[in-house]
Amino acid sequence: MSSGTRLRVLTASILIPLVVAGIRWGATWFVAGLAAAVAVMALLEFLAMGERMGFKAYRVWTCLVAAGIFAQQWMASREASIRRLGDLLYAAQSPHVTLEFVLFLFVLGVAAIVLVSRQALAEALPSISISAAGLVFIVLPLSA
């Protein structure tokens, strides 16, 4: 068994019981945080595979947006499950952030990174592509 496979088996043997226990006994914020951590780890592995193929992603920004997607999904689920008057007042005062807004922030952030770093377009487009692909293929299916 290769070291990569051994590491994946070890990670799964630790994470699977943790996820099951978190879903069974954890609060909603804990489950969302746990799912975000798992998604970020999967995203980092996806970006590492892309880097081996020559695509250098914007790792930090992409991971921050991935965490933002899970935070937005958690806030949306909290708004959907209002039970008490206090929760209703909280929902009226809290800002409503949509998934589209979070993805728009990703696009603005990537544009700012490209403009500040003054990368050549031939280098920037593959970086944008692998970062966006990680969000679309890894994070969005896990957050829904």
C-alpha cells in the first residue's frame, strides 16, 4: 500500500466516526464547521492535484471563500428554522447574504489578486480556472 493510500485510509478512519458523532450529537454550527473543514481538506487535495498538472491555484482565497459558502449555508438554514420570537427578531436584524453574493466576492477577490500581482494573463487564467473548479466541483456539492 502506497503512503498516499495509507494516509487516506488513516484520515478516513479518523474522520468518519467524528462526522457521524458530530451529526448525531452536535449542534448545527458544529456540523456546518465540520463539513467546512472536510470540504477545505478535499479542496486542498484537489488544488494539489491541479498543481501537479501545472495549475497554480489561489489557495488561501479559495479556502476562505469555501468557508464563506458554508457560513452562508448555515445562516440560511438558521433563518429557515425560526421557532421563537427572539429568533425572528435576530433574523430581522441580521444581514441576508446569498450564495450568489459569496460567489461574486470570489470573482472580485480573484480579479483583485490578479491586478495586484500583475500576473501575465497566460498565468492568471489557469489559476482562476482551477480555483473556480475547486469551488464548483468540491465545495458546492458538499454545502448543498
